[in-house]
Amino acid sequence: MKALRFHAAKDLRLDSVEVPPDRPPPGQVRVRNRFVGICGTDLHEYAYGPIFIPKEPHPFTKAVRPQVLGHEYGGVIEAVGDGVTNVRPGDRVSVQPLIMPRSGDYYADRGLFHLSENLALAGLSWGWGGMEEASLLHDYNVQRIPDALSDEEAALVEPAAVAVYACDRGGVRAGSSVLVTGAGPIGLLTCLAARAAGASQIFISDPNTARLAFARRMLPDVIPINPKQDDVGERVRAETEGRVGCDVAIECVGNEHALKACADAVRKQGVVVQTGLHPHPNPLDWFQVTFKDIDVRGSWAYPTQFWPRVIRLIASGQLPAKRIVTKTIGLGEAVGGFDALLDPSGEEIKILIDVAR
């Protein structure tokens, strides 16, 4: 079968690979993949990798390059191994891609699977991924989806879970004012998640005017800010009660200037959530952090138990994740999709790959 595999930076190949076994091992399932999203992490691997893709065999999964990409995906269960009871052949599923020890690990023993020191991901450090025709996964990696959730939306549960967790970490609630820096897929989904959580005032900052315009079309009452034209903190203060700033600021870029803007824009005793992955250490004005009495919190991935909750949010229409999708392509067009998303002047936001095309 065909699979898009990472060999090295700027070296993605559509290879012929082995088909998963007709009878999966105990506790595992075989999935016929359908839609898979190109994630920012995939883009970083393509441009600069290997980063998360192991340079040596992964200590838990033993995965090695070349690596099939794709961790935002869904599909249909084709076969199940002994002991699998949560799904059966024919079920449509969304994939929760985190793979780790289920016991004997400090964090796993406490249900904090996403914090495991031995964490791996399907599509990054596992023998299978979403950018191939079929994949082998553990039973805990698949969640059956309702008829109200489309196959395309099944591939958006993973990035939506990142956004929902970021809002949870920030304590976003009914009536909150929220700043999101970065109008990429995660930033846009975070705006939608904040609205679903009850935020009544949402700001979004990005230097790309096309992305700001997209954000306004997606969420008409969002307040766009271009940091090349306006001071983000001043603009937020001008629009908030008492000019104190926003309650929560969520950084979705992994950029020094965006993080500083969050710390500046948030009110005293507000919360800054760091969701974007910074490629290198970045300074922050810690006097400001102390003087304003603010919380700075990391937000890594999501608890693996989030899938039913996020599926309900999307299926109900409260978190309309499909609004961020700008294009759907076939697996043979995938490299072009990567290049389009890396184009700084490009207008694509989220590209889904239809593996069945």
C-alpha cells in the first residue's frame, strides 16, 4: 500500500509499504484510514526534522526512520485483535495518537498518560500513521464516533483537543475575555474552543492579514490585531473593562514576541497559557509576571480521556472545527500541500488529505 514517509528534512516520499496484518495482535486494531490533517508539527519535521521523529529507535515503540507521518486522523475499523471490546469492524473512529506504557510508569499509573517519559505518537514515533492507506493501533487509540460527526471532522478531533485543553488550562469560562496569539489552525480552533467555553470577548493577533480576515469570517465578532500595525497589549486594554487587559492569553505560535504580548495584554492575576512549541529558549519579563501576579502555565497536548468530550463538542456544533479547513487533497498531492502551508504568503490554513482519493 502507499504511505507518505519522512526520510529526512525536505525528503518526503510516497513509498510502497507493508499492509497491516489481517488479524491484529491482541489489544490492537487495524484501521482503514480516511482523512488526515497536515499538522504544524508535520511541517516542522518536513522543514527542519527530525525533531520528534526519533534519530535512534524510540525507547518504547522502537520506531525508526523512515517514518509514516500523520497523527490527526480517523478511519474505519477493519479488524480487531483478541481482547478488544471498545470497537468492532465497521465502526467509524477518530484516532487519539498518543502511545505510551499503560502501567509501571509514574504518570501512566496516575492516569496522566500524556505526560509519560516514554510517550510516542502514531505518525511521529510509531510504525504506522495517518498518511497511509491503513494503520495498526492499540485499542485505546481509537474512539468510535457518532453519525453526527463526519469523516473529515474525525480528523479534526486531535487538534481541537489541543485547543480545548489550552482553554481548560487557562480557566476560560462564561464571560471571559481571551487573547489568542497566532491565527493558524490551533489558534483558530482555540478561538472556537474559547467561545464554546463561554468566552464573550475574543481577540486574535497575527501579522498575516489574510489569516486575520479568515478569522473574522470564521468568527465574525472576533477582534483582530496585527502586531505589525498595533501594540497588542494597548489594543486589548482599550477594549476591556477598566482598561485592565484580558482574563486569559493563550500563545499558539511558539514565538518570543507573541509570548511577551500575552504577558503584557493579560490583566493582573490573569493567566497566560503557552501552547505553541518554542524552538529555543525565550526570555520573558519576570518582573512583570511577579508585579502583575499572573500565572504562566504550559499546555502540553491533552489528557487522552478528552476524545468523547471533544467529539461531543464538534458533533453538537458548539465547536465547528471544520470551519478551519481550506483545502482537501489526495495522498499523491501531499508534498505540494506541505509546501503550500509553509509559504509565508500563502492563504491556506488547514489542509486535509483524503487517503481514499
